Amino acid sequence: MIDENTFEKISRRIDTYRDDMIELQKALTAVPAVGPVNGGDGEMPKAQMLKKRLENMGFTNFRHYDAPDETVSSGLRPNFLTAIDGENKSNNVWIITHLDIVPPGELKLWSADPYSAYVKDNHIYGRGTEDNQQDMVASIFAAKALLDEGITPASSINLFFVADEETSGDKGLYHVLDLPDKIFSKSDLIVVPDSGNPEGSLIEIAEKSILWLRFKTRGLQCHGSKPQLGNNAFSAASCLVTKLTKLRKIFDAVDPLFDPPICTFEPTKKEANVGNINTIPGEDVFYMDCRILPQYNLIHVMNEIEIIKRKVENKFSVKIDISREQYVQSADPTPADAPVVVALQKAIEKVYHLKAFAGGVGAGTVAGYLRKRGYPAAVWSKTNMKAHQPDENCPIDNMLGDAKVFAHLFLQA
């Protein structure tokens, strides 16, 4: 149980931060943090700006776990935390958010500059405002409320800001987990606010396996009027796309824990081949995004894809190379009655007046890395579902409400 008067005092304090939270959102959005795989220079300028802001807010305890990376100008990918010591320093609550964002995509689809955040209709717009700055800002001001009220929590509070989440690379939490210094304990309450639903009722405890594949088809280029002189790589690739739909029937289990409750196999990105209409392409490249229910082993999925690939190769006299862009076998779910899930349910009911449930998602978060190491992490956010979209935005009320959920969690612990 927590002291309700203390929580009400903290909630009122969080409400006074509204303008400051908006201002921090604008400052974070103005410093693009795109990873090198997506054509950017990493997260270091954003991390440095954020740390300076945290120091000005009164946070004093920092630790850094930066990862070397020669592909960015700073040579490092930042992973750092700030902590508030609790009465019992052996007990910890963690809120883990990520610094990096995805690129804005087609700028013509945005109503304004994606890196100049603005407020409209009680929402704040800009790239990164929801993913992951909404709950980054919420967690910061939840902890700041305790500092400003002079409240020492029973357990230590840790706000961890990590790099390299959007491309699931090894410079973020993967790097941290591989270090000799083991900073997490299996008794810790670990929350990753990077997925959820608009009601705030979903606590994510399980994720599907992620398989991103690149298919490069190599045929023989020739003139468009004489197809008999070549092997059309585009035709072969198109056939392969349709044949791969058979995977849905092979891996056809249904698990109601997830939405959607099935495995998905979706062709996505397509690279340009020839630059003119009257040339039959000798090479063609496309990608596929597969989200696989945890009960299936990705090795078996790859074996079935190989069988389909060989049949297409033989039919069209081409060669098809498959490379893995992501290959993440899902971990065992966090138990639905884990302490972190129960604590979140109490906090969500208090703040949002609803009963939250445990479920699974197809998207990947850094909670999956933690679960693989045996840490029972939970993923939760009241999300507007605008991540990765043009005109990405988050309701300002979500920032305030989620901050109160985190504060309630801190007080429980």
C-alpha cells in the first residue's frame, strides 16, 4: 500500500510541470537522433543535451555505458542512467526509454518540419514525440516530482536512456547486458514504456520472434523485346513473393495472447532495379518482415523458406541469395502475475481508472533482450499509435497521466 496523500501531492506537482514537459519535448525533437543504419549520426548530441537538462533539474547521480561505434562521428553510442537512491538501495525500479528515432520519411507528408515540435489540439507533434519521448519525458518528471517534494522512495529509481533501439543493434541495451558489470537484478521492477494501446490497458509481457529478410534475385539482363536472351530477375522475385504466402498455412497456430493472434509474413521494402522500361532486370532486391509466434523456432521457418526459394530458382533459372537483416528468437514471456505486472495494474487503475491486462505484441522492444537474460520486464504505455507515421504526435494528457503511473509505481516499490 502507498500513502494516498503522498500520491495526491505528487500528482498535483506533476500537473504543474505541463509547460516544462512540452518544452523538453520540443528540445528533444530539435536534436535528431537517427542511427547510422538509417542514415544518421547517432544519438550523442541528444544524450548530451538531455544530461545537461537533467543536471539542471536536480539529478546528480549518473552512470555511463557508452558503446564504441566507428560509424558515427562521436565514436560512441550513448547509454546512460540517472538514479535516485532509495531507502533500500538493493531494491530497484527501472524505466528504460530509447534515445534514437526513425527518419521522418517523405517530408511532403508532414504538415510541418518534423524536427520542430509544435502543439495543436492538446497534442504535441514531431518525430519522436511519441516514440519514445512521451514516456522518456513522463518518467523524468515523475522522478523530478519526488525530488521536488523531498520524498525518498523505498527503492531506488533508475531512469535508463539507451541507444540503438530502432534497428535492434548491439550498441544499446544488448551492449549493456554483455558488460561485466551486471546492473540489473531479477527482483527489480523493470518497465519499458515502448508499446501499448490507446486506452492504456495493455501490459505487454510477450513478443513475437522477428525475422527480417533480404532477397536478392540474380538472373540475366537483356533487352525488353528479347526476353528469351535473359532471365528476368523481377519476374522470379515476384513469383517468390507470392509463393512465400504458403508460410501462413505452414505456421498456422493461433495464440489469443497476441494481436494479431497469428504469424505474419509481409513483403515490404523494394529496391529499384533497372532505370528504364525496355530493359529486363538481371537483379532484383526485396525485403520481408516476418513476426513469428514464440512456439515456432526460426530455424524451421528458414528451412521452409529455403525449400520455396529453391523451387523458384529452378523454375526461372536464377539464383536467390537470402540475408538476415534481423533474426530475433523470442524469449519466454514475463509471467502474467509477475510483481512488475501487478504493480503496473495497481498504478494504471489508480490513474486511468481501468483494469489493465497482460498480452503480447508483434513489435519488438528492448524488453525482449531482458527476458532472454531472465529479467521479467513489462512493457506499458498509453499510446496514440502514431509512431513511425507522418505527423507523429502524442496527447499531452498521456505524458501527464503516464508520469503519474510511474510515480505511483515508484511509491509502491
